[in-house]
Amino acid sequence: MSPNATRDFATSVAANVPYLRRYARALTGSQDSGDRYAAATLEAILLDDGAARSTTDAKVGLFRAFHLVWSSAGAPVGDADTAQSARAQSHMAGLTPNTREALLLHAIEGFNPEDIGRIMDVTPGEAAEFIDIARREMERSVSGKVMVIEDEAIIAMDIVSIVEEVGHRVTGVARTRTEAVRLASSSRPDLILADIQLADNSSGIDAVNDILAQFDDIPVIFITAFPERLLTGNRPEPAFLITKPFSEEQVRSAVSQAMFFASTETLAA
């Protein structure tokens, strides 16, 4: 292979690593575990890049290489270091094999069934069936109270509608950091959906950090047009991240995933 082709391949892989890390964290339910398997994938590619080069799409190839590494390790989730994590893993044990991976690949990363088939080494029809099964199983598993932090009224209405259709209750919509902290204090949510840039130029990240200082076990889904700004390798990083413009399916999937992995005692009540 020519030096230029090698450089192009390395550049393509590097450009897609933030998205692989996002997927790996959501898949394993743990930042540490997800990053560990993402790193192991890059090491495997350095030793043998055949899997990553098995398709003309660099992102598909990278994710295929990840799945080979992750599957060979037994497709583990992160270590249950809290009672909350243990409950999430208990939910995981009840899912039909391969379905969660297909749903994440499709709804969060935007792969179609054909690409998912290449990544998971299944047929496109099997991939599509996995997606449908996972969506049904996860949406049935838990429900709870969702708080929305979003300053654009139309987007907020869309999010509220999607969340309620899944079966959750929305506690309210906050447009600023101050409103968000006040709303969370008055009605503790089971899940937070947060934009990054708010109406008064305050930060949705700062609002979430203020809320988590009071309630440190609330799962959070961030919504942003610039996901790479949050996928920097520095802590804390979100396990659940939706890119604007988003689809209804992305929100439904992320909410189900976050509730499923980070359910609380309130959800079980």
C-alpha cells in the first residue's frame, strides 16, 4: 500500500474515533469500559488492519473491527460498581442477544441495516429485526420522570412529545441554567435531556453539573450540534449524546437506553 493510502486510512480512522468512543460507552454502560475496548480496537488495527479495511466505508470498517474485539471478549458490559449499575445490568440480561448493539448502531450512529450487517456479520434483514426487537423490549422495561433543558420552543415541544409517546412523564422545560436548577429541585427527575447552549448564554453543561451536585445518580442525555466538543477524552464525558439535527428515533432510543442503563429506585416504584 502506498504511503498516501496509508495516511488517508489513518486519517479516516482518527476522524471516526470520537463516534466509536460514544458508541462503546453507550454499549458497555461505562466510560472506562467503553474507552478500554475502543483503545483495544485501535491496537488491533495497528497489528492487523484487515477487518477495518474490509469495506470502503472507513466508519463501517472501524466499527466492524471494534465488534470483533468486543465480541471476542464475550460482549461484556461495564463492571457494576453501584446498585444502580447492577440494576441496569440485570435489565441487560433480559434482552434478546444482539438487539441492543443493532439499535445503537442504527439510531445513535446512523448506520442502515446493510452497514449494521457488515459490522455485526449478520444479514440486513436480521439487523432490521434486531432493531425492532430492541426498541420494543427497552421501551417496555422502565418509565419515569424526564426533565428537558432546551431554550428553543419548537425543539422543546418536539422532545416533550417524543418522550411522552414513549411512556414517560415530563416534569417541565427549562430555558436557562437558573430555571433548570430550580425545576430539578422542585421535582427530582429520573432523566435529564439537556441542550448545551441556553437562552441567556448560560451552559446546559453547567446547569447539569449544578443539578448533579444535588442528585448525583441522574442519567443525562446531552443534545448538541457539535458532539466532538464533548467527546474530548477528558472527564466527565456523556455516555448518551444526540447530535442536532436529531430524529425522533434517536431521541426515543437514547431515552430508552439511558433509562434502561441508569434506572433508579424511583423508576421501580
